[in-house]
Amino acid sequence: MADLSIVGDKLFESWTTARDNFPAFLEAHQSTLGNLASSALSTIGNTAIGLLMLIIAFIVAGVFMAYGDLGRRASGKLLRRIVGPDRGPKLQKLAVATVRSVALGVLGVAAIQALLVGVGLAFADVPGAGIWAIVTLVVAVIQVPLLVITIPAIAYIWSGDGGTAMNVVWTVYLLLAGLADNVLKPMFLGRGVEAPMPVILIGALGGMASAGIIGLFAGAVLLTVFYEVFMAWVAEEHDEEEQPLTRGLTQTPAGRHSPTQRCPGSRLSRSPCWGCWTASSLECEACRFDRY
């Protein structure tokens, strides 16, 4: 321990003091040890709450799956009642597709990366490959770059007695496994959903940051539905603005040309024609007389 660089001397001194007089060591480092114990208990508590929420989520998901068809019909009726018979089924399909997209694009990709990294670490003789695979799964789900795991693993591989060729192979393999989400996410996330992939990803990350694993799905669904509803509202407003100014003039009066035809009259003016309302058209005498 004393031979370690930078921190070796302090670690050896603290270890020796604790070994010779442990009560004095506790008294001297009471505040530091208290903060460490408080942080450790808080972390353990949060982890326990997260696991409990995960178990409850699995139970609720099992109940929903057992009564899936009944729940589908009930949710469809509720959405049709709230947003109307036209949009209700569309929003229901959108919510289902979003949940499947998040399950495949976030959890599925994280599981694939964890498997790839775990297999690589096991064949590279890195200690605790199974534990590191579980850590990789958690890190991938929370969308932290896997370089925080693969880079230390690569450093450990190069510090061993392996050959240079195999070290290069495992280095390339782990780097590719850690960066595989850049290829897999665009393929799976947002598949079958009309909303853009960044909308789903932002909703999933925001929901997970605020509500854990359940928010991973709820946030993506809420943001995606809001996006679709908002874009539908914008499209409706845009369609209303683009309605032709000649609404109600579908029938051509006697002596006047059709709204889609150019003025056939001989006396022409440079103002837009009353019949077609296009700036490129010219106004005939009959239309001009009727207009004024």
C-alpha cells in the first residue's frame, strides 16, 4: 500500500493509525466517517426504493398483460370520449407503439450492449465480468457513454501479460461494443412511431430522471402524444390559413369566367382578378365591374 503513487503514504499512515489505536482513529475522523456513512445509507435507501418500484412495476405489468384485451378496449373508449372518435384510436396506437419503441430502443439496446461487453470481458479474462455486465446494463439504460467502463477495462487488459495482437483485438472489440448504441438506437428507437426519434429519446430520459424506470416509458409516451397533438393542431391552423379566398364561389355566375381560369376579357388591368384571386392573373372588364 505504501508503494502506491500519490496516495500510498497517506493510506499507509491511516491504516497504521487505525490498526494501532482504532478508537482514536474514529474520533479523529468522526465527521468524515459520518458523511460517508450518511451517503452510503442514502444510496442504499434509494437503491432499495428503486428495486421496490421495479418489482411493483413488474406486478402491475403482469396484471395488465393478464387483462390486456379488456384494458385495450377500455383505454380506447376513454380516448375516443376525450379526444373524439377520429383521434382516439390514433393516439391509442401511438401510445402502444411508443412503449414498444422505448422497450426495444432503450432497454433492448442496453441489454445487447451489456451482453457484448460482458462476453468480451469474460474472454479477455477481466475479473468480475458478470458484475461488469450488470453495471454496463444500468449505465446503458441511463444513457451514460459506455466508455466509462470499456476504457478502464482496456487499460487493465494492456497492463496484463497478454500478447499485443490479442490486446489490440479486445481493444477494438470493446470500443465497438461500447459505441454500438450509435448504430442500434436509430434502427430500433422510433421504429413504427410517427414521432421523430429525438422526441421519444428526450421523453424517455426526462421521465427516467424524474420518475425512474416507470418514467422511462411514461415520459416518452406523454411527450410523444403531446408532440403529435401539437403538430395536428398546427396543421389544422395551417390548413385554415391556406383556404382559398374564393370560398363559396364554386359556381361561376353568368358572364364570368371560372375561378381557375384566366380572364378572357379584352380590357385588362394589372390588379388581381376577382374570379381567381391570384396575383399572376389579370382582371377583365366584367370581373372588374362586378367587383366594384
